[in-house]
Amino acid sequence: MKFLLSLILFIWSSQSLKADVSVADIFSSNMVLQRNMDLKIWGTADPEEALTLSFNGQNLKTKADKNGKWQLTLKPMSVGGPFEMILQGHNKLVLDNILIGDVWICSGQSNMAWAMKNSKDANKEIKNADYPNIRLYSVPREISTVPMSEISNASWEICNPQNIKEFSAVGYFFGRTIHLEQNLPIGLINTSFGATCVETWTSRESMIKLPNYENFAAKIDTFNIEKEKDKKRNKLRKTLGTFPENEMGMEEKWMLPETDRSNWLSIPLPGIWEEQGYDNLDGLVWFSRDIDLNIKDDIDKIELHLGIIDDSDIVWVNGVKVGETNWGFETERVYTIPNEVIKSGPNNITVRVQDRRNKGGFTSSPNDLFIKLGKEKVPLSGKWKFKVDQVYDNFEISPNESPSLLFNAMIHPLMPYGMKGVIWYQGENNTGRAMEYRITFPNMINNWRHEWKQGEFPFLFVQLANFGAPNDAPRNSNWAELRESQTKALDLKNTGMAVAIDLGEAYNIHPKNKQDVGRRLALAAQKIGYNKNIVHSGPQYKSMRIKDDKAIISFDYVGSGLEVKGTNDQLKEFEIAGEDQRFYKASAKIEGDNVMVWSDKVNNPVAVRFAWANNPSEFNFYNKEGLPAVPFRTDNWKAVTHGKSFNDL
């Protein structure tokens, strides 16, 4: 009997030690598999374990290798579903509700990551986002110094109002358009990370082949995430002198006017504290300012305007709480101050700011900080007292600190999942080295195509939107140079560009109109990915000739014709220069399929620029299909970002 029990226990323990047969994390119920191509399915099991996979009439067998890895290839399939996938080893795994259609990778930085809930007409769009044949997959934001094969805590979801709230708005609006136009299931894989540069999305092997990156191999190979975190932690500790780990401000009532602030530091507001010497500070920071006011008897409403605060805040005036906002990094703070709280003479304003990650502080312009006394505005910008109450020990490593960190963690695990193509929205973080981007960006596209081993799949990208204060006169622009580098990437086969030069917001790097961005990407997809005979681009510079004192510009993608949007028939945002390389605002008008450009200040023109600014705010040049012209320059004079590279960071 003892022998029998021992045998049973041995058999049971041996079975329990076996690894369950599993598929890679990118495979789950509700997924979309790419139609019309051989599909790799892979996963893990016990070493040399036999297993079978059944799907849509195909029954495949294989055996895991000595490391427990296995891979099978499904033959090409047409649009269809839902289907069930059964994987059988010593255990059985069933994935259901699987569709066959087209899969698109949605990648880039924050404008691709921008969630539906924060976009234009969010409530209406979310309410209507009921598309069971669109499926969503979000790759968690992670970094890694080595290529990863797994994705943690992610699975495919059905597109519905609940699941779409946090998903990429650009990805959704693109996918919805393709789904409705092509009438087939669409899978969207969102793998994006805000404020990231193109180098971190590119593999080590690809990066070190580029000029200025030949010596980066050692830097990449020796980069240690934990050691880098320690460096940041120690640097902040040295800056602050103390490193408060427990909150004290609320308990000690720092909001009261009589609080002793003689040992508080001072800092100019508005401003991001990381940009003023307090790098990597996440936590609780208090700000306080005393101000003399003259309160008139006839004032019926008093408002405190603090602009946008990243992330959360509680505000007191003379010790009385007047407002609070949680997670409001896009929200203007306007708090009403009760008349009985404020008085003529000295008053105190105290703000407790909580920053949970990334940058923290007051992010608006100086004109956005004031007290409004009826019609009078009393400025509040300038020096404030501040004190750090608590430091969160969550020191993060930026993906930009070493090339390949996001490629390793957020792209490599997806390969070689079958897909139709890529949509990409990134570039803001490379504007400081915009000329180099004409090398690093095409290199990344080629890198992904090489690593994915699915040929020259469509790669569609968004050109940077207009952003920043408009210019009062022609000048150089690194944003314009980055847009030019993006345009040059169209030299690669099967690439397309959605121009967003008219969709931006001057003081918001995250414009909320993601609908038109997605629609324009979808136009490029229909032309390049689906061979539809449509006009998918606005006018693009082709050539220039000089006639007397005028430049005559011709274009590709004229469509049904060129037009000026608005009531004025004069085109805006054109500049012209002679051999002295000095540009002047130019007059411009449409003549047939050409544009004539001139200025009384330039008798012998040699160069023309169009929309060559961070924010060409008077942009009005389109084709009759309603697509904006692509910004351009005809010269090749030295750029302001010439010679700038990753080494300069």
C-alpha cells in the first residue's frame, strides 16, 4: 500500500511539474488574424512535448524543441469568423471568437497614445463605438535592454463603448474608417509611448550601422536600468538636501496663512519643476504666495486662475479650501473665491500639487495665472515659495536614454504576428535633430520590415501638426525641418503620409481632432494598402521655374484642382528669397495647376518656402478634395538642426 501511494504521488507530482502548453501573449480569444498570408503561431510547452493545433479546418502537429519553444504555420485564409482555436498537449487550451481580417499596428508617441476619452467629441464618439468586428489590443508600456518575447497583462478586446475609452483615438478612427470602407474585420494593436524618440523604437543591430551611432554598441550593451534609477534617486536627494518619504503638509496644516515658510525655497511660476533643477521629482509639492489686494465693494465675483497643473491640486485662499482637481493635466484651473474669504490687504494663496509620473508643475503661460476681481486681473506669475512634502520612490527610466529600449519591449514581442501594415504618429521628440531624422526614420521603417519578414508592408505616418506661437516674419524652424524629413521618407516604397498642418492647436501639443488624422491615414491606406483609385494626398511640391521676378511652382496630387480655403483668393504662408538667402513674406495665387509666387522686395528670386514654420497659422492651401498642401522648401540651404544627433542629448 505504501508503495502504491508513493507511486501515485510520484506520478501526480511529475504531472504537476509539467508546463502547460501555451501560446504567445499576442494570441488570445477575440483576436483578429491576418487574412491571405501564412500565419506563424508560436508558444511554449514542455521540452519535446507533442502538440496539435486545430483552427478553421486546419489541423497541425509539431513538437516543442529542447527549450520548450514551438511554432506552427497556418495556411492563408480568407475573411471570416468567428472561429475557435484549440491547442492540445498534455493540457487543452481553447481560444474563441477569432476573426480573420486585417491587422494594423498603431505606434508612435503621445499623439498616437492619446486616448479616446480625451479627444474631440469624446462622449458622443465613445457612445457610438459599438463595432464587434473591430478588435483592440494594447501593449503595456515597458522598456527592456534586451529583446523580449512576452507581453504581460494584455489580451484582445471587442470594440465597444467600455473598451474604447482608453484606446488610441487615432488608431480607432483609422480602423473604423477602414472597417466601414472595406467591410472586413479589423484588428488594431496599439503599441505607443508618449514623449519618445525614433531611436528607442529601432533595434540595436540597426542603430549601430548608422553614421554617428557606430560606437553605441557598448553603451547599449552596458545600459543598466536599475543602476540608472539609482543615479536619478541620488541626484534628486542631493538637490533637495532631504528626501521626505512621508506626507506631513496636511497634518501640519501648511495651508494656513500663519505657517512658517522661512525655510521654504522659491521657484518661478508658471513652470515645470523638472526644468528648473528638480529632475525626476514625482510626489507632493506645496506652493504659496502672499499678495496685497484692493477689494472694491461692488465686485460681485472673484476668480482664481492658475492655468493647467500637472497632475492634481488642492487650493486654499487664506486657509480656506476654494478648489480641487484630480488628474487634470489638460484642465484649466478656475476656482471661485467666496467674497468673505478674501480681503483688502495681504492675502495668502497655497496650492498642494500631486504629480504621480512624468513632469509636474504649472504648464500654462504667465498670462494664465491671475486673480480676477470683477473685470480687473491681478497677475500671479513670478516667484512663489515652495516645499517638497513627499517624494515618490518610483524613479522611471525614460525610453529615450538608450536606443532600442522600446523596440525590445514593445515591438519585438509582436514579431512575427501577421499584419497588414503600420500607422505611425511620432516626431515631436526628434525636432531638435530634425535633419538626422531623414536617416533615422527611414532606417526604423526598414528595420521593422526586415525584422517582421513580411515584405514591404504599408507604412503610413502623420506629419507633425502646427504647434506654437505663429511667426510675425519668416524664420528658420526645426519643426519645419522635421516635416521635410518626414516627407522625404515617402521615397521608400509603400509609404504614405497624412498631413496635419491644419489640425493642430497653437498651445496644445496634443490637438483633440483625431478624427481627421485617422481619416487622412485611412485615405493613404486605401490608396497604398488597398489599391483604391483615389486622391489620398494634398498638393505636393514637384518643381519650380523662374519667370521674370516670379517663381512658378508645380505640384503632384493636384486632384480635381487647387483651391484657397476661405474667402480671400490670396494664398498665405508663402515666402520667397533671392541669392542673399533672406526670406520675405510673399504674395501667391493659383494659376491653373500651378502657384505663382512673388514679392516686391525680391527682384531675382531663387528660392520659395511654404508653411515653413512651427505654426503656419494662416494656412489656406488645399486641393479640391479638401486635403492640405504639403509644406516644402525649394532650397537646400544649411538647416538649423544640421549636425545635431543623439550624441548631443
